[in-house]
Amino acid sequence: MRTLVSVIFLAVGLTLLSCEKEKNTSGPLPGELPGCWINPQYNDSTVVYERAAEFNDGPGIIFRDDNTLIERKNAGWCGTPPVTYADYDGSYSVNDSVVSVTVGYWGGTTEYSLELVAVDADHLTVKWIYNK
């Protein structure tokens, strides 16, 4: 009887240990991230960009396949119109659905992270996680 109980506990234990947590495959695919993204639309904590062939006169960001980027943003500290934009070089890495960015700006270099909420052929939706 003891042997039977031991075998049952062993079988249950091995069954539980062999279970593997499934990866979330329903989230956005980081492989769709590279490209030019313009016309940011801010909605509460999310930002939605449109895919484009190149920058327009406003802000945007280009994610390249080699993990470098160009971010077009304010050329100076003043945000009062008319705003002047400049292109700043940087780099990024993707871990699951988090994009970590290091990029220059008019005052030096900044780091921030974005959560990929959705990305498809036409739109990129991100949520700011933090800004150092």
C-alpha cells in the first residue's frame, strides 16, 4: 500500500514539474517594428504612430533592422510654436514586448522604454514605461 501511495505522489509530482508555462504569442511581433513611424497621436498613456516611407515635417522615429534608430524631435528646449525639429541618432533593443531606447537630444542623451501594445503594417501603438 505504501508503495502505491509513493508511486501516485511521484507520478503527480513529475506531472506538475513537467508542465511548462506557455509563451504569450498573441502580443505584437517585434519583427514588424522596423520602419518609419510618424504623426504621433497621444491618447492617455498610449501613443499611436502611422507607418510612412519617410519623415514628414513633424516628429517621428525610424527603427532600423540593425537596432539603430533616428528620432525626429524638438531641436531645442522650447516647445512653443513654431517648433523646429532635428534628427537624433540612437539605438534600441527589444526584449519581449519592451523596446529600450538610447538616443540623443538637444541637451545630451536620454534613455526610455516603450511597451509595444500593437504593431501592424500601418500603425504602431506604444505605452511609455519610464523616462530616465
